[in-house]
Amino acid sequence: MRKNIVAGNWKMNKTLDEGLALAKDVNELLKGTDLKCDVILGTPFIHLASVAKVVDPSKIAISAQNCADKEAGAYTGEVSAAMVKSTGASYVILGHSERRAYYHETPEILKTKVQLALKNGLKVIFCVGEVLEEREQGVYFDVVKAQIESSLFELTADEFAHIVLAYEPVWAIGTGKTATPAQAQEMHAFIRKTVADKYGAEVADNTTILYGGSANPGNAKELFANPDVDGGLIGGASLKPNDFKAVIDAFN
């Protein structure tokens, strides 16, 4: 049975002290709550080890926002999957549209990162999605399918079981625009079929697919009600404890 997940992606926000305060606030808000979804905090690298110590691991898992495409060595400024794992993190976000656009991460680089993350015992939240031009040209299915195939489809079915997919319409990130529930469901169903065509119906049915693109307390319930939308990868709303809790509560 696939999991419902609400994952916060803090991006490049919050000093260490601010991040610890945010994590403690979220932890406090979830005390005594019967959660209907898994909760993940995706923090900057420098926060990982500290945040892991202040949250209840039975309620909150920790994720990095990236890892290196190398195992170790003379790569100044990089952080390896093994280092991420050593902090107490259990997830890593890979393939985010911002990494693809601003840091020129290719499908080949992402494939290597995914393999290293899995090798080091991390689960991967793998992001896919189209930009506005691709949406308007009607090629969004082709774009998303290519992103999945080029970076993930060399994995075995057992390896793929450790992948969470996140659909992020790039035109809806930080713009205040959101895919309609119908648009989200259409793409999530297509993604699930793409996985089924490669790995079979059982693997596809067990794959969690998140929606990421200006999901917030106002639209989360409607988005999550779709049969193929299993939660959200939450940006801005994850920086406000009460908003993040309200998104989590959309599953109740």
C-alpha cells in the first residue's frame, strides 16, 4: 500500500537557529496527532544533523535537498550521499526544477545521484515537471515521461520501491498559480501508467506520487482528494508551521 506523504522543501531559507525553531514548532504541532500521512522536512545541508536531533523520528523524517554525483574525494563544497545519510536524514530530493534550470543538472547526472543515494540507504524524492512553454505546446506528457525514463528506468523494481515521485508543474512554482485538481490528477495518472508500463501494475500502485507547485492550506484538500495524488512537496507553506500543519491536516 503506497504512503501518503507531506514533505516540506525549505529551499535556501532559514539560518540554523531559525531552522531549528521551525522544526521544533512543527514537532510541537504534531504532538498527540494521529497522522494520516508521513511528514518529511527537507532542510538545507547545514541543518540536517541538528534538526534530526530535535524532532520525533516516529512523526517526522528528515530529507536533504540534494547530494553530490560523486562518492567522495576532491570535490570542494560538495556533500555526498553517505554524508547526508550520516546526519540522520533518510531522504534526499533530487531532480528539482531549480537544480535542473540553475545548476544544469542533466538526466545523466541525476541518474548517478539517484544510484548513489539508493546505494547509501537514502530514499529519493525525484522531481519531474514541465515549464510553461512545454505545457502550452502540449508536449508535457512527453517531457515528464522522458525525465522519468532517462534517470530512473535503469533501476530494478526493488530499487524503484525506494523512489517517491513528485510532479511539479514548473509554471506553478512560487508563481501563485496551481495546476487545477483535474490537471494534477491527469498528470499523476499518466506518471503511474508510465511506471506500470515499465515495472508492472503492483509497483506502480505502490509508488507514492506527490504534487509540488504552490500547494497550500487553501487547495491541499482538493488536490489530495484525487485518486493518484498521494500528498505534496510543499515550498512556501512549509516555512510557516501552522500552514504546514494545515496541509498535513488535509488528509484528516
